[in-house]
Amino acid sequence: MTDSEDVRRIALSLPETAEKLAWGMPTFRVAGKMFVTIPDDETSFAVRCPMIERQELIAAEPAKFWVPAHEASSNWVRVRLAALDDQQELRDIVVDSWRQAAPPRLLEDSSAPV
């Protein structure tokens, strides 16, 4: 089973990622742009997600993906840790969010995560 420490470990393994406390919770940033947050209860995490994709994710897997009402207008989605299939799925979700926030110079690097 995955937990918030797995989220932290994966996020910090990505190029130029830094952890910063904001709003009383850990956030992870690349080039100053947030790409993951871990809310207080640590049962879920939030990642960047274009709104159209977010709606599709939630419709397809509502037990895994959700959006709190106060984040409805944002381009973020929450992911329930207990609903993830495995560490690879967690890594894929975190890397996808990192890629959305990373500057082009990092994405063009041949060692950038895919």
C-alpha cells in the first residue's frame, strides 16, 4: 500500500524538485511551480490536471480521483492513496504532474523522467 512518504520520495527524486511547507502542508515544486501537495490527513495527495482530463478521470474512477468543492475551479485533482494499484501508478501520476510544471529546459533534457 502506498502512503504519503512514497509521494514525498518520488516527488523529491525528480529533477530540481524542492519541498516547501505552504498552507500548513508539504508542497513539492519544480522551478518554483507547485506540482504536488499532501493535505493534512495524508490519505490523499493533489496533482496538476487539466480540467477536461480531470472530469474524465473522476468519471472513470471516482473511488480514486476527486475534487473538493473549494478546488472546483482549479486545475488540480486529488488522488486517494488507498485506491492506487501500485507504486508504478503513483510514480506515473506524480511524474505527469511534474512534467506539467517543469520548465521546457528540463523536459528537453534526455534524462527527464517519462
